[in-house]
Amino acid sequence: MSLPFSFLEFYDIMAKVNNLRRNMLAIRMQRNGRSHYPTYRIVVQESQRHPLSGRVVAEVGNYNPATKALTLDKEAVEKYLKNGAQPSSRVAFILKKNGVKLPKWYKEAPKKTKVAKHADKLRKNQPKEEPAEVAAPAEEAPKEEAQE
């Protein structure tokens, strides 16, 4: 059985595929700052790398969640998005909030919903009980009988 390509050609093709995968870019937040007081850099880096150890291609902004302060290079962000950089869900939320147009291919992450472990035990899921009818007050016995 002969293959349509040699082993060396196959190896070359796989190396190109891995190189393309390795060069995919992500726009994500890189944490820095003190303990209990985070600040974030918004960076463009290779998507297969960890945010702290990966080589940063460009730093396009900063975000401080305590003060909600944001500095952003919108032109650079739009350039990287146009070239296919994938924003993380949190970065996409921040970009959209600040007027950066996201590409058509970007899909928003679905909103998380909480699921109760024992939903049938929740008060709102219990069958509604009708209030007990208050019995009409018993007619008072004649005073003569009451005194005896």
C-alpha cells in the first residue's frame, strides 16, 4: 500500500500545522499588582501559552477592577482582531463596553446559570397552599348560661 505522499512530506505538513496553531494569537488579561489588589495588563500573546509565562506580542492596555480605570490602544486592538486574534470572554466584554467593534466571527460565551442541587425543596417550587379559612367566631352563648 503506497501513500500519496512520503513520510518527509507528511512530517513537513504536520510541522506547518503545528506552527500555525502555535502562532494563533489571543487577547487576554495578565494579572499583576499586589495581593488582594489586582491590576491587569491586556496583552496579545500566543494562544497556546499560559498568560504569565507566554511571550507577549504586544501590550494593548491596562485595567484596574478596583477603580474601573481602563487604558486601551483601540487601533492596536482592532488591528489584532482584524488579523484573527481571539479575545477572551472577559476582554471581549470590556472591549464591547468601550466601543470596540468585535468581528462577526466572534461568538459570545453563553451566560452561566446557577442550578440548584435540590430544586424541589426550594420555597418557590413548593405547591402553593391556600390560606386556611378562618372559622366564623362561634356565637356567644346567652349570658344566663355563661354565668352558671
